[in-house]
Amino acid sequence: MAYPKRRVRQHIMEDRSIRIVRDLLPDHWVIREYKPDYGIDLTIELFEFLEQEPDQAATLGETLFVQVKSTEVVDARRLRVHARRNVEKGPLNENPTESAEIAVAALQLEASELLTVQAIGSAIPVLLFLVELSTRRIYFVCLNDLIEKVILPQDPSYAAKGSKVVHIPLANCIRADHPVSIRPLETYAKRAKLYAAFEKFAYQQHELDHALLACTDGSWGEIQNAATAALDLVRHFLSIVLRYDFWNRIPEWQPIGHAHQELTALHGLLVAKGVEHDLRALQSYLVHEPATNRNEEWVRSLRLEDARMQVLLHVSDIWHRLANLSRMYEELGREWFLPTYLAPLLVDI
């Protein structure tokens, strides 16, 4: 018997899952479907309502790529995970004496889908959304990080097997009655901005180290001129890095907030041209700046040139801490929300 064109159940489930994604994510975010689909189903562009015009939302320049899978009920399991050495520093080396069980959803993916994400690299986050149709919940994991931090260390030849079972922590859940559950998506969407900033911090640190080296050798006049030139360079670098809009928008990662406090305090000192010749201003900064606890009596005893040099040494420390943010993110931030022993210890959102 002949039949007209038919609609298979899988296509119906896919459409339902896309509707759930649209329903659970903020209305002012823009969700675009990819057609044809080669492993990426959606892009999500983040917008934020304007304080001065609350009926309008502006794009944040932040985008997520999403692969969507659907199921009536997730395949929930208990996964035992072990403490391990940082996989960026050597082959997988687990400590079986330190372990924990985490609740996960298991999902089998085609190796080609994982290879597509692996080819993209880590700078553009690709999230896997597993939509549970019966509960209208979304479980998520960052596939870029899962591949590099979990799959490849455990199973480097996964691509030859045709498919791979991946595990999504059930704690990574977006649901209608818990609006804060979308916060991890906001953090992942900032990754490209963070990577660009990390590159800038490293460049600036190198240039400042070179400028500060000139402050350590030469005649008294040459050293003072070099110090003034170095502080002018710092002013310029501050004008660049303080433009970033993520400083107050990643509260779950405290080092970002601490760095912003340091940069703001330094900008408060150097905003006035010629402050490097104001001994009282330099001393006050050295006493009150947020990162250290200096002896006030000792600071007040410094001569102008010594106070200026202390400020420059502190500037060097600030930029070395900025440059270290990329290493912290690689080692710790990219384990957020993964099915690993370390992940639950890092952030609570």
C-alpha cells in the first residue's frame, strides 16, 4: 500500500526539544537554527536589557554554539570519578584513593559529531543540550572541554570506534523554576572575550617588563625618565583593559573581580597626569591599594623616587597576575561543570 510523505518520531522530538530550548532561555536572547545541520543545531546570541531604556535589549557580542539532543527520559546513572593529575601536564594519572560518585545522564554520540567540535578548538564554546521531554529540562555540558579534559585523556582513539558514550552531570540543569540555572551559559558565552583579554594581558606584561627593566640601570636622571615613561605606558594599557565589559559580569570567578579592583585602584592613582611626582599620592596608594598590606610607617618614610619604584614594582605584580588568569582558566575554569572529581569543588552556581 502506498503512503503519502510521513513525519518520523525523531523529527517530532527534535522540534519539541527546540521549542523547549526557546521556552526556557530568556526571550530577549536570539536563537537561530542552523540549516543544513552538520553537528551544530543552534546559535544563541546573548542580549541584555538596557538600564536607561528597560524596554530595549542590546547585544553583548557573546554567542554560544549548541548541539541539541532529545530524549523522553534521560539515562540517569551514577558515575565514579577519581582525583587526578592535571591532564594538561601529562597522561591521565588517577588517584583511586580519592573518589566520588556523581549523578550523570549518559548519551551516545557519533564520533563524527565529537570530531567536528574537536576541530573547532576551545575558543568557541560548543554546548551539548540534552532535552528531557518528559520534564522539560535541559542538561548541558561544554563539548570542547569534555573532549579535551575527559574524552581524549581517557580514550584517545575514540574516533575509530564510531560512537562514544558521554556523561552529562545532572547538576548541569536548566529548568523553568530556577532562572539562575542559565548563568553558566552566560559564562561560557564570554569565553572568546576572555581569551582575547588573556592574549592582551600577556602582551602587555611582556612590554611592561621591558619598560621596567630600563628603570633599574643608568644615571639617576635616566632612571627617573624611564620611570615616567613606564607609568605613561601603564596609563595607556589601563585605558585598554578597563574597556572590557566582563569585569563585573563573572561574579562566580573571583580572580576576575580581584583583578578589576586592582586595576581600578591603579587607574584612580594614575588618572592625574604627573602624579608620579606627588609623594603623598604615591604613599597613599601604596598604603590603601587592595592587593597588599604594607606597613604604613615604612611607606610614609619613603622618598619620592623610592615610592615611585614601589608603585612600579606593584604594577609589575598586577600584570603578572593578569597574565596568570589564562593559566588559571585553562587549569581550573575549563573543568567547570564537567563530570570530573574536581568540577564540583570549583564553582557553585
